[in-house]
Amino acid sequence: MIKRYKHNKIHRTARTKFRILKGSKVLYKLVARRSNKYISAQVINLKSGATVAGVKAKKASEVGTEIAKKAIKAKIKEVVFDRGAYKYHGRIKQLAESAREAGLHF
């Protein structure tokens, strides 16, 4: 059971990374990470690997709007959303939708 779960998580991560890098001309990606208590996001430059902006908070909607404000301030309007092994559901979905409402395009 445990081996199967790890395999599914690894497979979901690889599938997400492949879709991000396949044919994408966007230079930045929005990476979402979550724990039981917090959710964090950061915008990373795909060429240099440098972090442009990062936010950590308890509410996903706060993180989404704050990361969008920081990215727009850094003149980044278009990103690719990297959800990693997480399903597009719950807090990850809230983060993405609030970032879109705040002005990021992905």
C-alpha cells in the first residue's frame, strides 16, 4: 500500500513537471507548497533558478493575492503554475484562483 502511494505521488509530480516544461515559453513558474498548518508559494525564474518572490501564510487566498502583488511589482504578469504532487483541489485551488483574480495569468 505504501509503495503504491509513493509511486502515484511520484508519477503525479513527474506528469506536472513534464506539462510545465513541454512547449512553455513562459520564463517564470509559480510553485505551491503546503503543510498541515501553512501554505507557501514562490515565483522562480526558470532560466537562472532564482526566487523572485515568496509568501507563507495560514490562508491560501491570502498567499495567492500576496504572491500576485509581489510578482506584478517585479514586472511578472505571466507564470506557469507548478502544483507539484498536490491535486488541484482545496487550498491549492484557492491559491491559484486568488492569484488569477489578483492579476497573474497562467
